[in-house]
Amino acid sequence: MKTIVTGGAGFIGGNFMHFAVNAYPNEEWICLDKLTYAGNMETLQALEGKKNYKFVKGDIADREFIFDLFRTEKPDRVINFAAESHVDRSLKDPELFLRTNVLGTVCLMDACREFGIERYHQVSTDEVYGDLPLDRTDLFFNENYPIKTSSPYSSSKGSADLFVLAYHRTFGLPVTISRCSNNYGPYHFPEKLIPLVISRALNDESIPVYGKGENVRDWLYVTDHCKAIDLIVRKGKVGEVYNVGGHNERTNLEVVKTILKALNKPESLITYVTDRPGHDMRYAIDPTKLETELGWKPEYTFDTGIPVTIDWYLNNKDWWEHIISGEYQEYYKKQYGEE
Ligand code: NAD
């Protein structure tokens, strides 16, 4: 059994590669990644030399390259994590999101059709459902909720999901889709909220919070997401969508304050910055289908996952310091202004 994991040098794909290569030593795992600013070979260092692991650099939207790769490798499965994933960046360059997230998905599925595949899995997001009002805590997204996107990022992911479902219905491609809430954990690029707060607080730097910090996100520890994907790929029903989430809703301000408290840092580090245009208010996932049909259960709650995550950042300073010393510094200045 041979699986191509796209975007495996990124945050969730990287965690998935660690999990899969170790959990399934008799299966072959190929990581395919373009190594954009978000891809990092240091994330995969511990896998180097393992017999069932291989890395290939390439672009999922490069048709000639993808078809050549499928011709040579003849994969049995594809799990597509590769994406431009940051909402703020999607406001600056929507076309890049269209190219990678939509055209890249279509290109991968065309190769699957051409060469045959047992399963194509699309890693999607709860952001395709748009947002929920803050005062309706009784509402949750289930899989039948309409796609109603807000940002160029979520629109590209929602469009890709529609293509995936269309390829199943029209061409009979054996697909599954998972839509997960916000992830956190090791190897998370420090432009995203939780690693941003940890890395900046450790350096006693100011912590930018959009608006009043009232926006609510539903947080899941990354390995719980990886195990859900593995379960869906192996046991999920073809043509189906599965929501993934652990009922861990927190406002952004609560997240920041929890981390500052755990690190023994003052709340005076918080700086409120102008809100992101179109900022979604609340995401909340209903994972009942995954729990009841496939027996998935997350191992971590927010309260148990955050200390583990903080420990990882404390013990792996080299990993994130290499990142924030580079190109990211320029991006940070453009996004939030000079210090
Ligand atoms: P990430 O930005 O950390 O990683 C994306 C990876 O994709 C990087 O390694 C990058 O180099 C690679 N990549 C980008 N463009 C590529 C291309 N054209 N060809 C090949 N590789 C390319 O993202 P992430 O947070 O790990 O998210 C992974 C997937 O999970 C995405 O599809 C995202 O939409 C989805 N998702 C993320 C979250 C979250 O909280 N981070 C939640 C739900 C779903």
C-alpha cells in the first residue's frame, strides 16, 4: 500500500507523516510538497532514513509533474493536505489560493482518474461553512450545513470540496472529505494564533489580538485530527463528508490569556489591532457523525493539549527560531506594522 501525502512538510501534514510512517511501517508513505514559506524540511528530519518514507519536492498544480509522479509511483491513495492555508495571506493574494487550493485539487484528482486509485482524501476545513453568530451557542455546523464562505481562503477550500464531490458523482472517483476545526500543536507555523502567542510571549514581545478578541474558534489538538483522517481514509464511506472537532470553543482572548498565564507572562503584552475585514465570528463543529459511525474520540481537550503544546515549543526552540528569523519577519511587519 502506497500513499502520497501532499503538504506533508506543513503543520498538519507533517504531524500526519510522523504518525503514519511510525504507525504503519509496512506501508509506503511519500510526502509531496512544494516547500513554500509554510513547508519546512526540519519538520520531517526525524523521518529521514526510514525505509517506508520518501520526500518529493513538487507542485500539486503542475499537471505534467503530477502525472509523471503518478506514472512512476503508482500510488494506491492520495491524502491532500497541500494548500495555501492562511486567511490573512489570502486577502493579499487570492489568485495563489485559487491556483493551489482549487486547481491543485483538480489536477491531483485528474491524475487519480487517469492512473486509478483506491482512495482520494481531501483535507478540508470548518471555514467552508462560514460563521455562526456569537449569541447562538445552540448552533453547530453539521455536514449538511450549506457552504457559505467568507474569505478567499475559505472560498478556495469550499470550491475544492465541491469539485471533490462532483468527481465522485460524475466520474465515480472514490473520495472522502474531512472538515476540521482549528488545529494546534507541534510544528505549527508561528503566523497562526497559538504558536504566535507562545513564541512572542517567550521573547517578551507584544501580542497582536484582532478587534476585541471576541471571535470564537473550536480548537483541536493536531494528532487527534491526524487520527481522524486515518480512520476516515481506512473506514469512511466513499462519497461522504466527515466533520472533525472536539467541542473546545474559546474566544481568541481566552486563548491568549490562557497561554500567558501558563508562561507566567503579563497580560500587558496584549495589543489590540484593527480587525481583519470579513472576520468570521464563531466556528463550532458537530462531530457526531464521525463519533457514532466511525467511533472517533479525541484524546486531548483544550486544557490538556495546551500544556503539551507549550512544552513542545519550549523544548524545540531551534525549530521555530529558524522560522521567525527569516522571511516571516518581513511578513509580520507588513501585517501588524513595525514594533
Ligand atoms: P500549512 O500552511 O502549515 O502547510 C501547507 C503545506 O502545503 C506546506 O508544507 C506547503 O509547502 C505545502 N504547499 C503549499 N502549496 C503547495 C503546492 N502548490 N504544491 C505542493 N505543496 C504545497 O497548512 P496546515 O495548517 O498544515 O493545513 C493543512 C491542510 O489542512 C490545509 O488543506 C488546510 O486547509 C487544512 N486545515 C487546516 C486547519 C488548521 O487549523 N491549520 C484546520 C482545518 C483544515
